[in-house]
Amino acid sequence: MTETPQQLEGLDEFISQTIADWKVPGVAVAVVKDGETIFAKGFGYRDVDKKLPVTPDTIFAIGSASKAFAAASVGLMVDDGKLEWDKPVKSYLPTFKLYEPFATERMSPRDLLCHRSGLPRHDLMWYNSSFKRQEIFDRLEHLEPSRDFRTNFQYQNLMYMTAGYLAGVVDGTSWESIVQKRIFEPLGMTNSNFVVEESQKSPDFALPYEEKDEVVKQIPFRNITEVGPAGSINSSVNQMVEWVLLQLNKGKRGETQVISEGVVKQLHSPQMTIDDPLWSELYQSDYVLYGLGWFIQPLRGHTLIHHGGNIDGFSAFVSFMPDQNTGVIVLTNMDGTFSTQVVAFDIYERLLGLDRSDWHGKFKGFVDKLKAAQKESKAKSDTDRKPDTQPSHSLDSYVGEYEHPGYGVFSITKSGDSLMASYNAIPMTMEHYHYDIFEAVPKEIDTRFKIFFYNDVKGNIDRLAIQLEPNVKAISFTRMPDKSMQDASFLESFIGKYELLPGMVLEVSLRGSDTLIVSVPGQPNAELVPYQGTTFNLKGAPGFSIEFKEAEAVVTQPNGVFVAKKLAE
């Protein structure tokens, strides 16, 4: 590391004051200039209780700053001739399918990487879920878009997961393998990894923290391996220096061209404008653009290329100014803090020799405005509540498992005189709001959800809807039958012949070990779908059902109800 330049005098004190102002336990900062590291230091603690200090080698989660690595992995496949930026993804992954047919057919690797799929975030579909990467990929077709394809920038983690998955498939390996062998190893990033368990094997890693109700506390690590290309990398500022230098040196490290100059140019070139005024206000810029894995914006008259990262307990900011051959990396162990940008922007102004702005005041004002809006929203959320109403059913009637083909299973249980919910292993308390609407409060997410329950024509609760994604209609989960209704021992008692009318006999048989089939002379066989109790619906025949009772089957049709007596064997 070269001698710290005069422009950075007083920086240590500024960083220390900033992390105190923002209640950040620890931060590591590195600055590169003209191919050299001119500043690399740790401040505060990587472990508050043990008073273990942050160093430039402390490993932090970099969150969505991983997206630049995902984009680079796709670029490497372009370099290898295994992918084309603008050829449909479906050409390489025939099973790729989205909700909207045109997007399915035309989505390209470039589209995946610049947030123009038409999909909103849908983050709660994967957050804390047990789905494997392939399962998440297979469920994409069930996620509703909120905008037309290629018309708007909408930040989207699942498309980045798909981009990394695509790169791994065409390479015959995995996204992790590509990054490890083609990026980490050539750059000497030997301590960087993809899973938090690996970080914890290091002698120097940061614990995650969050501020809640003005108190900073340690929280659990969040492993997001299955959507890894969107944000799973863990690294240190000393390691990330090599990554930023690679960007500034147009894909070259020493004499080795790690990524072609042409691909690096694509990654750093604007692909989409971001027309959300909040982005412009946040970064104090007239415009913000997005390349492939990088944001692009002006800062005090110079082009700044950057990407932040936020994952439970960590915030990161990785950035560089190509025309100044300068880069700044800020890694912290605090959840969702803007102190990373406050430090980075101040450093750039120092190096540019400009009057320093009050970035702390600007970002703090932005955060205060958001908090005020959230508080107002919560205050208004109860204004439409109808007092003195009751649920239309007993609480036991709401208990069960409800399924959405994309989001998976939402469970309702009963604890004492209250209902409880669980989704992706996140428990939620529930209280009655009004009529058949309940309010759920998740343990791990700072929000509240309204759960709407709906009846079928028989008056039974058959589905629930919950606004897990705010930019589309509420996600609808269909009630699943009790698992016992697919047990062979339960189904076998219904096997037999039933006389519906003189000379007309229904025959019920078992296919495999978990499916009843009913056959009627002159009609194709029909599958019986478990409904509840001993009632089954005829698959593909709305309004038709069979309820099995002792020695008889009650057949319900749109034109009436008929009783079929079970014939003796």
C-alpha cells in the first residue's frame, strides 16, 4: 500500500464519526488510485461483545454487490462463445418459462441482467425458503409481472439468479464454479466465498447486526445460496480491491486478460434508465442508469459506477470512477445503512479536491422521510377497520395449509384461542381485523400483512390471499386437502361398486397408492381430487363431487344430488 495522500488527511476521524452517527458496529474501507491501494483500514468491531476489531481482511457479506460478479460470469460465457447477449434464454434453457408468453420467448441474457423483465421483486417467494435453485427456476412462470417486458427498470433478484444458473448450465458447471475459477483465483481472492458457513471458518469475519427501536443488536446470518448470483458473496476490502482494479484496468490483471475488454465495456455501458424519482433524490443526481450488474450516475461532474449490497446484518458499497482511475469500497456489518455511501462519496470529493458536501445530512434526511412515511402508513392502516365484526367460521375452520404454485405453502395453525401463520419457516402472529380478514405480523420482517380468507360455493374456507408482493394483486393460496386424504389406508375403504340407478353402477378403484378413480359405463374414467373429510371433487368437472358415507356415496352434480348404495362384494 502506498502512502496515504494528503487529500485523505482526517479521513480516519470522519469515518469514526460517521459509524458513530449511524450506529454501525464496524466498517472496512479501501481506496485505490492509479492501480495502487492508497487506503485500507478497519474501524469499530466485527464482534461487539468480544470487542474484536475490524481489519482490512475482515470478511463481510457484500450482498447485491455480487450481481456484478453474476454479470461477469455471463460475460465470460460470451467470451467463450457459449452465450450471446441478445439471443433468447430459451435457446439455452428450453424449460425457461415466465408468466407472460412474449417475455418467455424473447428474454435474453442482457434482459436478465438489467432489470427489465417486467417482474417486480417477488422477494418473499425465495427469502428464507427451502427451495433449491432449480425449484425456484421452475416456479418463475407463476410470478405475475407488474410492467410490460423491456419497458421499465424494476430491480429483480430472481432474474439474476436465473442469469447465474444459465451461465452454469452452458458451462457444464455452476455459477459458483465459474466465479471461483475464472475470477477469484486469477485475482487472488482466496478468502472470498459464497456461503456464510465458509466465512465463519475464517479467523477474521464480521458478525451481522441491525438497529431496531434505536437499539443495535446482533442477528443471525442469512444464507442465500440458492439465489446466490443475486447476492451471496462474502469478501474483504483487501480482496475486493482486486475486483475494482480489474474494472478500472478493463478486465486485465497484470499481463492476464481475465475478462475481455469488450465484455467489460458492455458491463459498464448504460442499458436502462431509472425513472424512479426516489433514486435521483437518494443519489442527488439528475439521472441514474443501470448497466449489467452496475449502476451508473454522475457524481460532482464525474461518472461513478457502483453497486450497493444489503443482506441481513450487512451493507456494502463497491464503486469506481473510470476517468479518475479511482475506486472506493466500503463494507459494514450493519443492516440497511447508508453510511457506506456517506463515506464513499466524501472520499471521492476529497480526492477530486472539491468542497465537501453534507452527505450525512442528505442521506439522514432521506431516511427520516422514509421512516415518517412508514409511520404515517401504519397509522392510517386501521382507519378502514370495521368494529364489532366476527369471523364467519370458527377459528378451527381456517386452520390448514394453503398453496400457491410459485410461492409454495402458507400454513395456518391454532394456538390457544388465536391463529398463527407460517410462511417459509417465518412465524407470524395473527389477530382478527374484521369479517374474514386477519392481520399477520411476521417475526423476522418489519411489516404487517392482511390475510383475506374466501369461501367456496359450499361455504367452506378454500383459499386465502395475502399481499406478499405490493406491485401485483394479492398472492392467492389454495387450500390443500388434509394429507391423510391421500393415505392408502384411508382411501382403500372407499374402493368398490356403487349402484347409482338401477343398472347404472359406479366403480371406485385405487390408482397407485394415493389416487381414487371413478368409472361409469360409457364415460371416461375420472380422477377424484381430495376436498375435505370424505368428500372428493371430480377433476376437471366443476360442480361434481362424491362424498363417501357408510355403505353409500353421495354424488353431487349441478342438476341435483344422488345417493349411490355400495354393493356387497
